[in-house]
Amino acid sequence: MKLRQKLAVTYLRTKFKLLAAVSKSRAAARAFDLFCTPQSRTLKELPAIFKEAEKLHFKFHNHAIAGYRWNKGAGRKAMIIHGFESSVVNFEKYVNPLINKGYEVLAFDAPAHGRSSGKKITATLYRDFIKYIHREYGPVQSFVAHSFGGLAVCMALAEIGHDHHFRVALIAPATETRTALDHFFHFIQLPDAEVRKKFEEIITRLSGHTVNWFSIRRSLKKIKAQILWLHDKDDRITPLRDVLKVKEENYLNIQFVITKGFGHRRIYKDAKVGKTIVNFL
């Protein structure tokens, strides 16, 4: 971490400690805002394959959405779903192989990401975003989803009519939101139990669900699709221990591929991993 980043993090942690000393509720509200706000946005030059795509634009919950489509009219549709603080342009290597396999390929930057507008995103907003695309540009029968996008697509599929012909490639998905919160509160160094309690109360008030509801394990009980789940042993963002709990439940519709040495982000960039995903779809 660079000196400027270290200073920014130190300032952030100090601010939360001071705010928590004054008001637990205000500290929780500010923490929730930060948790839902991507701190970086991918705006690199469009890869060549994206320049060739049909550009799609629409409004969703007051967000201006940027999307791309290739091979319109093909018999089956596939959607690429990125993770938190990412963009679909990071998945350029998947587009041509999916086209060559006969897919119509759809890819959209989620609200507050890439070239789409907005400052904040929640799991329910991302879920509804995927459901909207499935309804307006689908039906989508195959999905490639990374990290936070994996949680969102599982939440969406739990509410979308589908069958065992649907296919989902989950790449290092955010299995349990409670784990993500543990990491977040550790990062801001705010172990205050009362602030954490009020933080979770905000989630329940806004969504109607407790933190435990935002879980791939919960969603899987309603998912009939065939799933390829790829996860790395060295993933520090979405730890393998959460995945192993799912694996122990022996779902017949899930294939697990456990890698080593890629971590959370390099896994989807690996050529062998990419080939495995495309072959599965």
C-alpha cells in the first residue's frame, strides 16, 4: 500500500472511531454508505472486441446503464456479470469463445460501475438489475459471474423461473455477506458491537431481510441450474472456508473446481480456467 493510501486509510479509521464515540447510529449509517460505495471505477479504453459490439443504453432506477451485445439473434444467450469495483471490460477474453460457441453475448456495467452512472450499489439492486436484463434482453440461459456478481446472480435465479437447462459459472463468488461484513469492519478497525448491530439493522430495514439472507447457500435451495463453481485456495476476499460448507451439502447440480495460486481476481484471467468455463457453458 502506497503512503498516500496508508494515510487515507488511517484517516478513515480515526474518523469512524471518533464518530462512533459521538453516535453509534451515525457511525453505522456512514459505514453502510461506505460499504455500498465502490472506491474505484474501471474506465480503461474499451478493448477491441467491445468497440465492435452493439452498444446498449437504458435507464434503470435512475441510473444510466452502459451495455454491449454481440451475435444478436443466436439461439442461446449468455450474460457476463462482473464483481464489485470491476467492469465487464475486464472479461474481454470470454466474448469471442462464447460467440464461437453460438451464443448471443450480453454484458452490462452494473450501477456505480464502469461506464454506468451511480455512486452506490447493494446486493438487492444488483439482483434486480440482472432480473431486468433477463426480462428485457433475454431470456438469458447462461451466466458467467465473478465475486459480488456471483451472489447477485444466485439471488436473481432464486426468483427467476428456470430449469436444469440453465448454466451458471460462478468464479470466486461472494458466498456469504456476513463474511464480507467481517472483512469490512476489520478493515475500518471498528470492532464496536453496537455499531455493527445498528449497521445490520439498516440492512434489515431497507431490504426486509437479515444479513444471513444475503447468502448463496440460502439461494441454492431454489436454484435448479447446472453450476460450475471455481474458487482458489488463496482467495483472501471470498475465503474458501465458506465454499467448503456448500461443498459439504453435496448438491448434485454443482461441480467444484478448486485452484491454487490465483487469488480472487487472477482466477478469471487464467486461460485454462476460461476454457473450462466456456466448455461448461
